[in-house]
Amino acid sequence: MNFEYFIAGRIAIKSERPFSKLIVRIAIAGVMLSLAVMILTIAIIKGFKTEIQDKVRGYLGDVQITRYDLNNSFEHSPFVLDSETRKKLINNPDVEYFYPFATKPAILSANDEIEGINFKGVDKTYNWDYIKQHIISGTIIDFSDSTAAMQELLVSNYTANRLKLKTGDDFIMYFVQNQLRPRKFKIVGIYDIGVEDIDKSFVLGNLNIIKRLNNWKPDQIGGIEIRIKNFKAINKVSADIFESLPQTLRSFSIIENFPNIFTWLGLLDVNTRVLLILMLIVGVINMVTALLIMILERTNMIGMLKSFGASNWSIMRIFLYNAAYLIGIGLLLGNILGLGLGFFQQATHIFKLNQSSYFLAYAPIEFHFLDVLGLNVLTVLVCLIVLTIPSLLISKVSPLKAIRFK
């Protein structure tokens, strides 16, 4: 039998001293709450970043290709995608899919309300998977009927509320040119992305409308939107795409297009690190305090063990075993609490957010096994390393004075 482990078990949970039991429970609760908060913090921050990134990526793609000129407006200059560039995009292993688009400023007029907007034109190759997930009323544009598709439009819930519109309503849109060009449209669908910068700025329609208004040739487009397979590699992939383009074209990533959103998301990592450090400090302070009190309370026992020939290291191991035992229970309860709350939130979305401020209607949760494992290992290592400091007090205890200590 391991002598140190046996003694550690007797003075931990099995102790009959009320004060020791109280200290043990406080230490366990401190570790439990610290770990649970750290697990939920990382899960919420990662879920938050993933959801926001998916919202922006789903509507605007990861990389956009436009004509290389001095035009900085939303209405890009037209170009023809040559066969060589198209082939490079098709054969690029980092590219998931791509499609043509064009934008044109317009003014919506309905119910005595006016709203400035950017008309985003797409064609039948557009990937509707993301939009379908966020449609709250109606459906998508039916490109199989080319005539009807010229009058069909999708608007955001933000725009629909501003103009008091609903699915099936007709209204007039004025396209901004040298002379305003009115066109009549019918709303076939209303979507809610949840990112105000997008919802209030765009509507989705047929690319051929812009081509006709601008007198473009049939094969001319305003740009190409590209979806890549691994968003973490967006900077490298965007640079590679730019290098493969002819001199007449340029590309830029969604991070460059919406720097304010992605800078804000980057700052969340700093907040996460600060919160993790604070929670670790809380857990360590709880354990150090508990260990110090247990050492002081067990001064008589330490003196007796020394008088029987036990070494300082042997007695230190008793208290380190004791601390490890308490940390283990705290970790078990912390994982149950943190993961339990996280899975409950995933299933019910009970904790809501102000979507206008946070772009999301509820707190998102995204668990990763390595994150949870890393937090558990980090907590154990940090606590045990720090706990060696108070355990060094054992070497200062005199057996004679300790036995006489009451």
C-alpha cells in the first residue's frame, strides 16, 4: 500500500473535522466553477466567431475578383472571365465553388417609404444553400423561368420591415444611372442574415437585369465570388488567387472587405485569454488557500510523522496527493457543469442575445475535444506546480514544536 496516498485519503473527504470538510468543499467548488467557466468561454467565443464568419461568408463569399481599375464604388466595372482564369479556378484545390455577380446602386420606393440599397445580381450558378437556411418567408429566385426571374427579388427582413413589405408584394426600384431607371419587382422571399451591414445594404436579384441596364455584352460580369474550403487559410489562398490572375483583374478577401467585423472578432481572442488567466488564478488561489489551511491544521500530524522518521518529501507528497484528489473531483464536476450547460444551450437556445448588437439571436456553443482536454490538463499542471510552493512549508515544521502545538 502507498503510505502517502493512504494518509492523503484519510485527511481529505474522509476527514471527520468539520473545518477541513468545509475547506475541501470550497476548494472543489472553486476548481469546478473555474473549469466550467473556461470551457463555456472558449465554446461561446469559438461558436460566436464561426457563426459570424459563416454569415458574412455565406452571403458575400470568401474571395472576390473584380476588374483592376480605380473604381471604388459598389458598381464594379465589367469584364469577361477568360477561359484560362476559369480553368485555374476550377482546378484550384482550395476553391470549393465560384459564381459570377454584379452590383448596382438603387432606390426602393414602397408604401411612401424610400430606402437606398445595392442590387446584387446573380445567375443560375449561384449557390443558394446558405440563403435557404435563413429564409423566413417565401422561396428563392426560379431561374428555370427566365422571364419570371427578371422580376423576382429577395430582400432582407430589415429592408422589408423598413418598407412595410411582405412576400408577394410588388414595388418599384429605381436604378441609379445618368437618369433613374425604374423597374417593377415582386418579392419572392425574405431572409434574415442577422448582420446589419449586410441586411441593410443588399437585395438579391437577377444578374441579367444589370447587364441590360448597363448595356453589357452577354458574357460580361461585374465580379466573381469564390468560396474556399478552409477559411483558416484565407490569407494564403487569397494571395495565391491574386498571383494567378491576369494584370487586368484583382482579388481581395472578405477580411479586407469587412475589416471592422473581423478586427472585432480578432479582439475576442484577447478577451478569451484574459478570462482564462483570471479563472486559472481563481482556481489556483482556492487550492493554495485550502492546502495552506490543511497544512496548518495538520501541524501535529506533520510533527508526529517526522518523529517517526518520515522525510519532508514524503509528507509533501501526502498533501500533494490530497490536492490532486481534490483537483480531480473539481475537474469532474467542472466538466459535467460546463459541458452540461453547453449542450443544454445547443439544444434549447435558452440564453438569448440582442441580434442588432451581436448579430446573433442566441449565445452559440461550439465544443472541440482538444479544447476541453487542453483546459483539463492545463488546470492540473498549473495547480500542482503552484501547490509545491505552500507544501515547502512542511520542511520548516519542527517535530518537537509541532507535537506540542494545540
